[in-house]
Amino acid sequence: MPNTSSDEMNEIKMRQPSLAQGEGDLNLSSERARWNAEELDEETRALIEEDARYFLHQSLSTPCLNVLSRAEGSFFVDRQGRRYYDFHGNNVHQVGFAHPKVLAAITRTLGELSFCTRRYTNPWAISLAKKLVDLAPGDLKRVLFAPGGAEAISMALQLARVATGRFKTISLWDSFHGATLDAISVGGESFFRSGIGPLLPGTEHVPPPDPVGCPFRCGEQCNLACADYVEYVLTKEGDVAAVVGESMRSTGIVPPPLYWQRIRAACDRHGALLILDEIPNGLGRSGTMFTCQQYGVVPDILVIGKGLGGSIFPLAAILARERLNVAGERAIGHFTHEKNPVACAASLAAIEVIEKEHLAERAVRLGAQARTYLLSLQQRYPIIREVRGLGLLLALVLTQPGTHTPASAEAERIMYAALRRGLNFKVSMGNILTLTPPLTIHEDELREAFEILASAFEAVLGSGQVST
């Protein structure tokens, strides 16, 4: 690894949380070192070493995996000219990379108004706020923008405190809401929480609706004990400001149909707000513009981001109920780029593409095709314990056949085998292959990408066998 000796690597590994606790794949592994040695040319290695010389080292980024030269549509190209389908994209690429309509909107706006000083507004910010309000379900009629998802989560937490006069939250273990201190406090991944405290007080956590790791032993028939547990904590605490959750987990966990409805009703009974985080999956990926629409639920605060900036600009937002317009004497969204006209123009163009090209509906259709293919792959490889997801957010959970033991080593090897063949995706929690293609991907591209995935499984596990 660049600028990291083997002794240093071992020491860092010992200090870090387990790979199985991480939001993504770590860079300190033998597979990463092998990739660096075998797949990267001298120029690329030199650039990675230069990156490592100046950036603070982090286990999910620097030292980096590769160096990119361009991104377009469903793929990116590295400095060596190799093309990869991007089924990772940090979930920003609903409309693909470098969509011409988004680029055109950015170019036009740059020529008119490149920046909007705070305390002023501009037509692009107003138009985007109006568009989001028009699209949002229920009475989500108030908006605030932020440069990124973690900042939007922070705004949501502050607004909940102001509106309720309470500070406690209930959120889910294994959840992810961003990497800032307040976001990891409500987040539930030990990878981010371990050894960094003290965290925010009053951040209670409950088990997630995870069909593989269900602590309530519900078996095949979910009895929604996980939702009832939320109300149990609401009752015992008595003064919770908000329940915070991801409408759908970015690892493909899709809560049962009645899960959020039951929690919505519990929040109403106990005077708590419901904050739903759709930063990685809102704006069409689930098959509806907002994932909460899949559950027939309107949260009190909805958080969106990532794809909001058209895969180019960092932009996030909270959408709040009209009755939560109660913080006029405060500054909970005090960000320099709060109403950046260029970012707002990019977002307006991206939303127009999602609507006019019917990308939410397309996510349903292509997601069904993808799921069929992945289920057939599961029949060949018993290591695939579960195929899960909604729309074009899909995931494969890998465990040792017939057990709940995570197949983390195999997952990492499959990821690198796919990279060598031209498919990029993320491994989450050590053993979950998360697959999030652009909503604009062509059917033949989707088919080719899954053929690459099958080839990667075969390279690591052999030709497979029929599971019983």
C-alpha cells in the first residue's frame, strides 16, 4: 500500500473495528494490496501515492483504490482506459453521470449567477423548493437546503428539538445517517461509533427490521416485533423528540409493509416526530419518487440528498410539515452554500429528467429483471443467503452455506474479481454486495453487468451448484 508499511498496516488493522461493521469495503486488506500490485500501472500508482502523501489517511478512502479520468452514463473510465459499469456511485447517479441536460443547466446558470450570498435568495433556489413541495407527499410544505446529507440530518435533529422541546431520539442499530458527530450518534454502525465518544446524549437505539439477523426470531413470518419495540422505548422514555430511520436501508433491507405505518402511529401517540432518511434512495430509486410512498406514510421530516445534485453537485434537503415552521428566531441551516443557484439548477434538471424519462417506473421494471437474474444466481451459489432490495437498490447477503456466518472473505474476493472484469460495486457490513446502477442504465448494459457478476462468482467459487 502506498506510504504504508506492512507493520503499519497490521497496527492500523488492530486498532480498527471489524470489517463486518463497516459501511463500505476497507482499503487495508490483502486483496487491495494485490489489486494495487497487479492491476495498476506505474503512472496510476504514482498518482495514488501522491494522493496518500497529502490527504489524511482513512480506511474507506485514502489510500485510494484507483484514479479516474472520466464518467459518463452508466460507467466510469480509469487512467489506464479501462471502463467499469458503476453499480456503486455513492448513490448519487440516478440520472447517470454527466447527463447532458444537467450539464446544460449548470452551464447556463454559471453564466448568470454563480453564487448567492447568504441572506439573499435567487429564482433557482425558489423554483427547486417549490418543485420539491409539489412532489412531496402530505403536508411536507417547508424546505431547507444543505451542502450534504449529514448536514441535513443535523438540521432535522435540531428542528425536532426546537419543535418538541425534547432532545432524545430513537434510531436503529446498523443504520447510517452520515459521518459527522451528531449523525454517527443517531447512526448505529459500530465502525463509526467505536472509540470516538462521548457521542450525543439521549440517542437510544433499537434492533432493525433485518430478516437475516432478526433478534426476535420471527422466522419466515415477520410479526413486527421490531416495530413494537420502538413503541416500548417511546413508552419507557416518555420524552423522545424523534424516531429516526432509513425508509429503506442502503444495504437493501426493505422493512415489512406495515413497519413504518406502525411506527408512525406510535410516534403520534407519544408526541414524537418521525424523521425518515432517504438520502441514498429517494428521487426514484425505490420505484416511487420518495421511498416513504411505498409504505403509505408521511414523516414529519423527510431528508433527501445524494442524487439531488444530479451526480455533480453536493446538495441535500429536508422537507418538513407546515406546523414545524417554528424556528424563525434561530439558524438551524446556516450554511454558506444554502441556496447555491448552480446546485439548485442541476437539481431542477435532474428532477426533470427523472419525471420526463419516467425513471421511477423504469426502476420498478428493471429492478424486477435484475431480481430475477440474481435469484437464478442464488440457485447456483448457496453462499447467497438472501437477495433483497426494492427498485434499483439491490443487495446480495453472503453467508457460509446453511449458516448465519458472514462470508466476508468471499465477498471481498468477488468484488475484486468483478472489478477486474469491469463492474464496480460496494461491499457493506463485510458480506453484503450492494448493487445500485443508474436509473438510466440500458437493458443491455444491465444484462452485461450481471454477466460480469456471474463471471466473478465463478472465478472465486467455481461453476456453482444447485442449492437445496
